[in-house]
Amino acid sequence: MTAKSLFSVGFGEFQKTLADLGMPAFRAKQVQEWIFRKFVFSFDEMTNLSLADREKLKAAFPKILPPVEKYLQDRDGTSKVVVKLGDDELVEAVAIPDEDSLTFCLSTQVGCPVGCVFCRTGEMGFKRNLSSDEIMLQVMLLVKRTGKKPTNIVFMGMGEPFLNRKALYEAIDMLTDPQGLGLATRRITISTSGVVEGIAELISRPGEVNLAVSLHVADNATRNTLVPINKKFPLEKLKEAISSYCTHTSRRVTLEVVLLKNVNDQLQDAMNLVSFCEGLLVHVNIVRFNHFPGSNYEPSPEKDEKEFRKILKKAGIAVTVRKSRGQEILAACGQLAGKSDDQEKK
Ligand code: SAH
Ligand code: SF4
């Protein structure tokens, strides 16, 4: 059995333990400051705590961060951490360095209940929601690994963030807390498969969190098969929600489109997408399909992708193509599955 770690029991439980040990309530705050502001992960180094308290804390929580199942490093600089949670479930988070940014891609669930047919996480089914401490654990493991604070956070790892909103917003509060990492909300992006009620709730929250919607295709029949949650939140409702977000926030929404060969990469698909974008403040991000073992789908051929982009551009829609990062270590979008046997490539 692995030694109890602070992050695997969570800060709520930690505070209770401190009270049981007869420590004042502000001790917990001091410990949090060491961890989230100074990136110190050992009680021995928390020098404003008395020696006696440090010993008591070490006895109660032999580790601050739980052991990492695996670190994988791609040749392109991307690193992925596979974390073993308190109940032995595995979850993944990815750090993507760029010229002057460092983006952490975080998971919100173990598996995912949405079950998109082209997604490795969807294929594994849904195990459970993560707690906010388990989301922050991913952040701190990546901080420890990279030695740096992230410049951007994207909720684009395993799971559907809007199906775990309580923990999602608690984690966002911790990320933006000036006493913690102090990130600006506009540095944070939530990616959703189209949970309309989640978009509505985001609008009502303070801050400038960015929204990305994994649209993929703009006709209900095809989207029902690719992204099954479309049956619950069809395109008409989704468009309304996106429109409302744009109106309320004046922020541009990213529509993500994974192009799959002969599935959603044809002329009619591009035209449907153009109609969907009409009247919306959006930008389309074409994502190359990342293949994973056992998938029946294939990426759209380059010439079809080019043609697809041309149609969007001609209609005046801003289009980008997302660089795929961390593909070799299965750290790219849709390749995360919480498996410890993914190969490390040096
Ligand atoms: N559940 C949320 C966020 C996690 S998925 C969502 O679906 O938006 C993050 C992104 O990866 C989504 O845009 C998703 O559509 C995309 N994705 C899933 N499987 C993929 C694959 N095999 N190749 C490329 N992108 C994929
Ligand atoms: Fe879930 Fe997103 Fe994967 Fe769909 S693409 S199964 S919503 S993680």
C-alpha cells in the first residue's frame, strides 16, 4: 500500500487532520502557500512551521504529492504525467511548452461518459468525476516536472468538464486565487462537447474564462453518431448557447473540428459549418485526427483538409490548424486513456 499523501486525501481532510493534531487553522493556509506559491513539496522546507509541527505533519502525511505512475517525454518537448489516484484509478495531464508559453492540459474525469466515437478517452467509458484537489494535483505534478508555472490552462484532457462543474469551478478558483497560482481567468479555456447548460452557467460566472466547443460537424444526423450528447443538446440549442456566450462576453468562441476521412471532411460538411457559423463570433480550429490503437477512423487527406479550409476562409471565417503535440507518447488530444503502458520516446 502506498503512503498517504496530502493531495490524495484532499485539503478538506487535511484541515480536519490538522485540527485533530491540535494545530491552529492558519497552518493549513501556510502549507497551501508553500505548495501553490513557492512550489515547495516537502514539509521539511516549510520553515515558518515549528519543527514539532513539521514532524507531526510528516507522520500524518508521509508525502505531499502521490507517486507518479509514469512520466513520458516526447521529442517535441511535450510531457505527460500519468497519476495514480487514491483509489488506484489513473489519470493523465500534459504540459505543452511553446516559444513563450507553457500550456497545461488537464483532465476533469476518469474516462468520459460522452463516448465520442473517435476519442480514446470516450472509448474507455466513464469511471468517475475528479475532485478539485485531484485536478490541482495534476497542475502541481506538472509544475514540479517542468519547474515552471503554466501560462495557460486548457481543460482538454480526459473527460467532459461541464459534466463535473463543481470540481471544475473549485479548481478554477484555486488556479486564479492571488494567494495561489494567481492565473488570469482569460488564460483558462474550457473545452466542451456541447453541454448547453454548462455554457449557460459559464456565462453567469464572473471572469473571462474562454470557451471552446468541440463541434466537429454541423448536421444533427452525423453529429448524433460522432458526439452522442448531441441527441440531448442538438445543434439548434448549441448555437443558441454559443450565441448567448458571445453576446454576454464579447469573447470569440473556438469551434473545434477534428477532420475524419469521408466522415465530416466533404464539401457539404464545410458548407453546413459555414451556415452554423453565421451570426456567431467564432473561429474554427481544425484538429488533425490523432490515431490510436484500435481506432477505425482515419485523418482527412491533406488535399481534402485544404479544400475544407478554403471554403471556410472564402466565407470569411477565421480558420487555424492546431499543431499536434505529444503524438508519440499518446499525449495529443483524444489519445489520453489513463494507461501506464504507453511508450516513452526519447
Ligand atoms: N470533453 C471535452 C474536452 C476533452 S477532449 C471536449 O470534447 O471538448 C479535447 C479535444 O480533443 C476535443 O476537441 C476533442 O474533440 C478532441 N479529440 C478527441 N479525440 C481526438 C482524436 N482522436 N484526435 C484529435 N482530437 C481528438
Ligand atoms: Fe469525452 Fe471529449 Fe472524448 Fe468526447 S472528445 S469522449 S467529450 S473527452
